[in-house]
Amino acid sequence: MKLNIKDTFNTQLLSDPKTSNERRQVSNAMFSFVTPRKPSAPKLIHVSQEVSQFLGISMEEAQSEEFLQIFSGSKIIEGTHPYAMVYGGHQFGNWAGQLGDGRAINLCEVVHNEYRWALQLKGSGETPFSRGADGLAVLRSSIREHLCSEAMFHLGVPTTRSLSLILTGDDVLRDVMYNGNSAYEKGAVVCRVAPSFIRFGNFQIFTSRQDIDSLKLLTDYTIRNFFPDIELGSKEAYLEFFQEVLDRTLDMILHWQRVGFVHGVMNTDNMSILGLTIDYGPYGWLEGYDHGWTPNTTDKEGRRYRYEYQPRIALWNLLQLANALFPLIGESEPLEKILNSYSSRYAVENLQMMKAKIGLFKEDENDQRLIDHLEKMLQLTETDMTIFFRNLANFKRETEIDLGGKFLSIIEDSFYDSNRMKPVIASSWKDWFELYKIRIEKEKYSDSERKELMDETNPKYVLRNYMAQLAIDAANQGDYSLIDELYHLLKNPYGEQPEQQKWFAKRPEWARNKVGCSMLSCSS
Ligand code: AMP
Ligand code: MG
């Protein structure tokens, strides 16, 4: 296996002079050199074929002992110098000070086919940033991160990727629901891959310490390497940079809302500067279309990171980034102007996205109202988001909207309890469908063309929480086949895949309140 190593982060930026894993505050540096922990009995569970391919690793090489050693943390690639990054962050709205890569270790950067990729192990032991924790990750969270990163990519959502999932052979003590019931679980390491893992918090930490030289060094590095169209040398460059980060973040959030993804922990240390979905922890997928839902039990009081708040939380996080970049710009007005453009732009793009979900493409002044009306309907009875939008594409112009409610058969499968559909609700649906029918007449597309377009926007298959949990339960028994089955299923989420129809189904009742399915914590 020959990787084309071209490190920049740990060669162009400042390192912490200390090299031990001892917990500490690291100042005037962007990273600390660290050594990954050697696992006692590493075992390869899964490799993403695509990710290995774009790194220049053949499938044969991915099955080799060398691959296992490198991506489990056992062996350091010759000539590389692994490191953990320094960052801070706002957690649940409060400044938390230094956080840093507490259980992530960056191995190196690889350039293949002119693309640059940073390789990072998650769960390979302590770093100076591990605070009171062990730097390890459990199998369940690692399966969730590995599968979801890849699934999100194939859904068209900007995201970090995952190369491999490896069991360490070491047990890890975790208190899953933080209720005093600690137990040992299998440990695992995932190798994450992205152009860069820099977060909003990497900039915030320097401004919080009034270390403007380091702030400038990191920002210039980021622009030079990842925003090459921006010409450095003036404060305009930093404004352009901020604008670009805002654009990418907004785009990412729109995709989350489109597919029903709830991140669960949108702290500023979990916001990628490249607008990638990063840090898959207690995330989840909307099943019932409940805008107030969050999968994260650690956030159950305020539900700060609920589905409907994600767009505004992203803006709040961008405001924190603006504060962090402020010393490089020296005036707040141009930053405020960029921030102020977010909400109106989001509203416009969100409308467009929601219209695409129901097959509308022309301008019509009543569309927002039609969508608001629909969203209200979807919350009257528990309605499965994925199934509803996917099946709505089967509506045809000649579908009769009868009083008896037979037209509802098109979307019936998406109702969690169709027997409880009260006549008054059925009659409201009738009102909505009548408006919808009139509206689609105005489009130039035939029924089948509309269906084709809608199917490109509305996935048929997403990684529902219970699906991931089934794969986890099987893996804990030593059966890894479901991980691979779901990996392949989710590579084509918009395709019909009739042989996989069993995964196009509502969440089963047993999963409604099960830990790991609808209830997840930050414990991972
Ligand atoms: P998260 O909530 O996963 O984004 O993590 C917040 C901070 O806690 C980051 O600095 C992580 O690196 C750190 N962290 C989370 N879990 C662990 C762990 N098991 N060991 C060490 N650090 C951790
Ligand atoms: Mg994190």
C-alpha cells in the first residue's frame, strides 16, 4: 500500500512543544503531536470501497495486515507525524473553553488524483484534549458513524466520509444513558476522511485567548488550502471567506432538512469550516414528521437542537464564527451584513427545496401557503416523513379526490395509525389535495416526469435509527453482515431497489422508545 502523503496542517502550522498525552491547555499552537494507542486485537469489520478507491487503496490492499495495522492505530505510516487539533467551542449555547481532539487523531494528508484528503482515527486513545475521558469509542457509535457518513454522502449531503471500521479487541466502559448503569462494551476505531477537519471552534479558541497571530495563521492557512479562489492580503479576503462558509453551512442545513436528518449536537466545535456534516453522535432521522423532535436525550430539556431549530442554530453558530474572525476584519458592519442575509436566503431556498419535494417548480405566489398547510397536516397525525414524500409522487392528475377518502391510499402507508384517522382529518387532507391537484396542473411536467423529479429529491431509504440498531445488535453478537447490507442499500437511496422493500417501512413499534433507536445520548 503506497499512499501519496502530502502533509500541510502539521507542517505549515505551529505545534505544541510538548509531546506527551498529559491533559493540558495548549496555547500558541494549532495541534499537539500524539501517538495513537495500540489496540490489543484489531479486527477489520468493514471498509468503504469508494473511500479506499479515492485514496488510491485497492480492495486487495484494504484486506491486508498493513491496512489493519495502520487504520487501527497499531502502526504509524513511515514519515508521518500524527497529531490532535486544538479547538474550543460553544456547547449548548455556552462557551466551554478548550475542547480539542479528545479522541480523534489525525494520521496524515493524502493527495490522490489531485484531491487532498485528511485521514483521522476516531477512538484511538488519549490526547492532551481528552479531559476526564478515555479517548476511546464504542462499537455501536462507530457503526453509526461509519454507516451514516457514507449514507449521507450518497444522499447528496455534504459530509465527512468513513474509510474503515475496526474492532480494537479492547473493552470500553460506558454509562449509555448517564444513569449510573456503566457496562463494558466493545471498542472500535473508525478512520474518517475529509479534505479537512477544521471546525468553527479552531478559530474561536484563538480569539478567546486574544492570540490574534495564531488566528491569522490558521485563517490564512485555511483560505490558502481550501478556498483557493480567495486572494489573501486584505480584510476583504476574510469577509469573502466568511461569506463562503455561511453559504456552505446554509446549503448543508437545507440538505439536512430535506432528508429529515437531525444532528443532535450542533455545538460550534461540531461545525465544519468546509460546511460538512461532522461528528456523528446522537443523530437521528425524523420518522414521524415532528418538527420538535431531537434524538439526543442529553438535550431533552430545552431541545435546543431539535429539527426545526437547525437552521437558526446554524446562524447562531455562524455569529460565533463571525465574532472569532472579527479581529482580522476590525469592523462589525460587513460581517453583520453577511449574517443578516442568511434568514431571507434560507427562506427562499427552503421554499424551493420544499416545492421540489412535492414536485413544484414554477413560481406561484400561493406555494408557501400550500407548503405551510401541508406541514400542518403532516403533524396532525403521526406521519412518516420519508414514506409520505416518496409516496406522494404516485399522485396522478386523474386521482379522484373522493369524499370517502380513497385517495388517501396513496399516502396511507405513511400514517403510523391509519385506523385513528379521524374523518375531520381526512377531510382536511381532501382540502389539501384539491389545492395540490389544481397547482400541479400549472406545471409543465407529466405525472411520470414529476414522479421522476420528486424521486430525486425524496430518498426512499435512509438510515433509520432502528436499522442502525439492528446492525449494532447483530455486530455485538459477532455478525457483521447487516452492516454491509445497509452500506450497499444506502449507496443508492433514491433508487427503487424493489428487492430491499423491507427497509422502506415505518419504524416498528418495538423501536419507538428503545435506547439507541429514538433515544440516544452523547455517550459514545
Ligand atoms: P462531542 O460531544 O463528541 O462533540 O465531544 C466534545 C468534546 O469531548 C470533544 O473535545 C471531544 O474530543 C471530547 N470527547 C468526547 N468523547 C470523548 C472520549 N471518550 N474521550 C476523550 N474525549 C472525548
Ligand atoms: Mg465533537
